Amino acid sequence: MSASALLWGLLFGSVGLALFVYGKKQGAIVPLVCGLLLLVIPYVLPNTVLLVIVGAALVATPFVIRR
């Protein structure tokens, strides 16, 4: 695992925790699920480029889909 993968994982994990807590308190399913997925993907995706692409898509999803 490279240093960049660790830093990207830390960034996406932090944003994921914030989205998860927000979604839980507000009862909003989209931020809750995106936050949970952002917490899990650094452990699942071995490729740094794929991690950044999927992570950026998951961060943008709650802003695009408002339910």
C-alpha cells in the first residue's frame, strides 16, 4: 500500500464518517449509505486511481441526489 492510498483513504474515510453521522441524524438514506460506502472502500479497493474515482463519485452523490 502506498502513502497516497493511505492519505486518500484517510480523506474519504473522514468525509464518509461525516456523511454517515449527518445521514443518521437527519434520517436521510442517501448520505447514510454513501458515508458507509466511503468508510468501506479504502479497505476493498487496492488501486489508488480506482479509489479516487469511486470516492469522488460517492462524495458527489448526496449533492446530486437530494432525498
